[in-house]
Amino acid sequence: MTELIFKKDIDEEKLNTLLNFLNSWGVEVEVQPKPRKNLVRKGSSKKTFSLSVGLWDDYAIDGKTLRNKSWNKEL
């Protein structure tokens, strides 16, 4: 088995073109998306929101704080 690793995301059209090219040569291809790390605070079993993982990665903020700020009330 040979593994190709793309260092940056490529758009779907380019990926499909590459897959079609490889299939035309009889190369069997399988696409596997990069696994996402489960971000969990140290000492906690709760996972952070999956939709905001990359967005707030560099900030010391969590979902509860965001909701409090957006709705101006304590939860």
C-alpha cells in the first residue's frame, strides 16, 4: 500500500479529477478524511463543541461563556 498525504485541503473538483485520473490507470483508490482530534479539557470528560473546535482554539473561552455573552444572561 502507498499513502498520499495532502498537506493542505484541496477542493472537491480537484480531488475528483485526481481520483478519476488514478482510476483510469486501474489504481484502486480510497479517500479517508483526516481524523479530528477530540478536544477535551484536562481532567474533564466533556468534549468541546465540534463546530467551534478550530474557531476558538487559541482562546481561553468555552461554550458556556459564549452563550452567556451572546444572550446576556447566566445559564
